[in-house]
Amino acid sequence: MPDDIDSAELRTIIAKVRLTTAEALELDRRIKAAGGGTRARYLREAALKNQCSEDLAELVGRIGLALNQLDHAPARRLGHIARQIDEIIFLMRPEDR
């Protein structure tokens, strides 16, 4: 049994997904890049544990706070904001990183 579910709660609902050959190859490539595992586990985690969105929301909030203080921002603060924007761009890129 997978270690990511409570042993008292079994997965009893089946969800079938049809993929093209290209989609299946891309999915398998992403699974391998993420460290392996099954398609089911990868799709479950991508759908239910979307950490990237949470990371982006946190970064956008920090950048918003920093932008509100721009009137008196020193050059090093502007550099910090630029790095945060670079990180957002990185997180928004496709999974081929």
C-alpha cells in the first residue's frame, strides 16, 4: 500500500484518463524528472498537491509588499525584487527545466 494514504482509507474510485502517445511520453518524462513513481501517483500529486501555485502566491505577496515600499527603496532592495521576479518566471516555465 502506498505510504501517502491513511491505511483506513482505501482508494476505491477509479478515474480513467485517455492520453495521446505524445502526452504519455511527456507524462513519463516528467515522472522520471520528478524522481520516478507511478502515473497515478504523479497525477494525484499534481492535481491535489499543487505546491507550485502556493509558492507562486507567496512570492507574489512578498513582491507586492516590496513594491509598496519602492518610494524609498535602496538599490539592493530593487535587486532583491528582481531576483524574486526571476524566481516566479522560473516556476512558471514548463516542466522541461
